[in-house]
Amino acid sequence: MLTGTLFLALTLGVYLASKKIYFARKSMLLSPLIVTPLVIIAFLLVTGTSYTSYNAGGKWLTDLLQPATVAFAIPLHKNFKVLKKHAAEIGIGVLTGTVTAVVSSVLLARWLHLSNDLASSLVPRSVTTPIAMNISQSIGGIPSITAVFVIMTGILGTLMGPSIHRLFRIDNEIARGVSLGTAAHGTGTSKAFELSSLTGTISSIAMILTALLTLGVAPAALAVFLH
């Protein structure tokens, strides 16, 4: 129990330190979501510590993902009028993004000649981790591998999102929120809240809708393109 507590403290300490550096330098390459896993992985490799031992404490952070996702309902309630006004735009944007993400994942898996279980693990990559792992298991994927794809997608989406917004001169809060929430789930939503409260709120609803739509789109895409 002591070891687990120490690993939990280590993870939180590295995260808080990297977060302080990130806000001081404002470089996405210094994001806590990138720095923290790299530091923890390096520590485990250098000390020869197994993931099982580390996860004795780290699992508490993983368990907090689900209530953290539910907590997004608070800003949704505060901005309900705006959401209602732009419901059609948000819905169409999320649906388009979800279909694109799922179909592109299936086609990529097919192009790389991945096995069906790996393809199924890749498909929910744009959904927030706890939900993505459940979707992966329900369609024949490997949840642990799905978690890796989800993290990679979130980091890449967060790194590339702001640059794409600047490139195409997208400064509308609704559009930014939909793109970040749909493409980069919780990680993108965290970045969206840095831009503005409304952008973060829109990203939250986009993330939730993406998860719901993926439940229906993923099995259909797999059936059409892989079987």
C-alpha cells in the first residue's frame, strides 16, 4: 500500500511540476499530457519497476476518469441556451467528424493489413478513454491497446488543432470546440477550456456525442470494410 501511495504521489508531483512549466513557457511540447507519461515511463525503465507495481497507486487516477467525464455536465448546464441555439451546427459537425474518424481508422487498418482485433482496437481512438475501452471490448478489440491509440490521438489532436485553426482562420468558438472535442476527446477539451469557457463547453458536448455516435458507427464501418 505504501509503494502504491508513493507512485501516486510521484505521478501527481510530476504532473504539477510539468503543468507549471507548461503555463510558463506555453509550448504544447511541454504539455503535462506529454511530459508526465514520458517521465513516468523513463522512471519505471530505469528502476526496473513493473507496470503492475506502479499501477497499485496509479489506478486511483484512472478510476477518476469516469467521474471527471460526468463533471463536464456542469459547464453544459451553464451554457445550455447557447447549446440549444447552435444544436444543429454542433450535431452535424460531430456526426461528420465521427464518421470521418471511424472510417479513416478502418481504412488505415485495412491498408496496414492489421488483424481484426487490432482494427477494432483502433476504431474508437477519438473517444474518451473509459468509454473507448468499453466500445473496443464490445466490438472485439483489445481495451489496453485502444487506450494507447486514444492517448496518441488526443495528444496529436491537441498539438495540431490550434495550428489548423490558425491555418484556416477558424476563430469561431463553436467551430473550435466541435473540432477539438470530436477529434481529441478529453485532451482536446482540456485545451479548449484554455481558449475560453464556451469553447470548452462545446468541446465537452462534442466529446460526449462522439462517444454515443461511435457506438453505432463503429460496428457498421467494421462490417462494411473488413468483412
